[in-house]
Amino acid sequence: MSVAKNLNIARATFATLSMVLSLITLITFGANMDAANFPGSSLVLDTYNESDTDRKGQLKQVFGGFQIKMPTTCNSFAGGGLDSSMPSDRPCAIYNDADGKYEPIALKEGTEGTGHQWRGWVVAPACSKTADTGDCAPFGYNAPLSALGAATFATFAIRAVLFGAHTCVMLMSDDVSVAKVLTSKGQQRMFLGLNIVWMVVSFALFVWAALAWQGMCDKIDTGLGRFVKIGTSEMQACATSYCNISFGGFFASYAAAISFFRIPNILIWAGIVDGPDEQKYSQIDDEE
């Protein structure tokens, strides 16, 4: 093997390793945000119960978003008026689907939790939340951070389409039609098909990643106190219907989209397919 070939194989090896490590790192990061009870981590959207037979199981949609379940056995929200002591209610850990209620964080210290002291940074915005959901909302669904993240993944989606289209062009020479490629038995048809599948899946993953980014921002914003006003009542509500996805799920979406997007580069570096500067499959050989 030539030195260039060996270097390409080394690049492919470490690219694969970095992709795997990125997946594990991002998913673990999101899972740890859930485990650390990061603002919004235990959010669950509220649904109509059996008393409303027409809308049973449907999300409770209110003006400005979707209502979330408010816990009764614990409390992760401060409704205003934090003083020198922590709220007496224990923070919520997770929502137990089987029991239909939130579970408070288990106390570990002392007999039945006696003597336990909550420690850690108390997360609260340095401004006042109002019924105007755009106020004091750096993580808001319509905030610049949410829009920039969505635009970034949308750009990657366009890149995937352009890469796939360019590859289709490179797989065919001027005198080879698409119909001839599709009816051939050579490798050219196989790579054309795989390229189209990769392009569609990659595009879909990035579109979902863009939506997931906005959902994650909405999840954090709701955890930081987002509320809407219905008449004279105030209620905690998300702007999207997917804010209750775990942080681990959101980060897995980003990692999967980025990793899948890099597959063609790894195949090129490994020498499995040629790069755009070569035209190995410019002619069809039905005997291959």
C-alpha cells in the first residue's frame, strides 16, 4: 500500500472512533442533564382524563402553548418570593407513568432523610418572567439562540442534499443516462442507490435536529419559569408539544444527524469509494 492509502485508512479509523465517541459523549451529556434535574428535565405535558370522553388522552392546549402537569408530591417550580431558605417542598425527580404522578428526589442522608441539606446552585433568571413569553426568555422558542440553532441544522440539511446531488452527477458521465444506470448490474447502480438513501435520511435527520433544538430551548425556558395567562389564572406551559422529550433524547438526535452526515467522508478515506476528484464509475460494466 502507498503512504497516501495508509494515511487515508488511518483517517477513516480515527474518524470512526471520533464519531462513536461524539455519540457517546453527547448522549451522556444529555442524560446527565436529566440526572442532575436540569431546569425542565422532569416536564410532562398534561392530558385530558376520563372525565372528558371526547378529548381523553389529548394534550391540553392553551393560548400560548401546551399545559404541563403540576406535581402534588414535590415541587420543582418556585412561584415567586424566594427567601433566605429553600422551599420546603422536595424537588421532583421523574414522572412515574405507572402511578401517574411525580416522584420526589430520594433523600439519602440520616434516618428517613433527616438532616439532609439541599446543596447546589439555585437556577433562577436574573429578570422577571411575565405573561409575555418573550420577556426574560434567553432560551425561548422564538429567541435568537433557538433560531440560530435551527438555522444551523437547516444549513446542514441543505448541504446533505447538495452533497448527494453532486455525487449523483459524479457517478455518471456525459454519455450515461440515469435510466441506463438503474438498469445496469454494476457497482455504479449500487452506489447511486445508497447515495440517494443517504441523502434522504441525512436530510430528514437534520430537519428533526432543527426542530429538536427549538424543543430543547423551549424545555429549558419552561423549566426556568415560562407561564401563560388564561383569564386571571397563570399556568406553566410549553410552547411546543415535544418539550417533554428528555435531554438525552435531544442530544442523541444531534449526534445521530452529525455522525450520519459524515459517513461518506469515512468511506472515501477508507478507500471503499472514490472521492469527487476521481471517476472510477464513470462507465458502466454490466459484467461486474
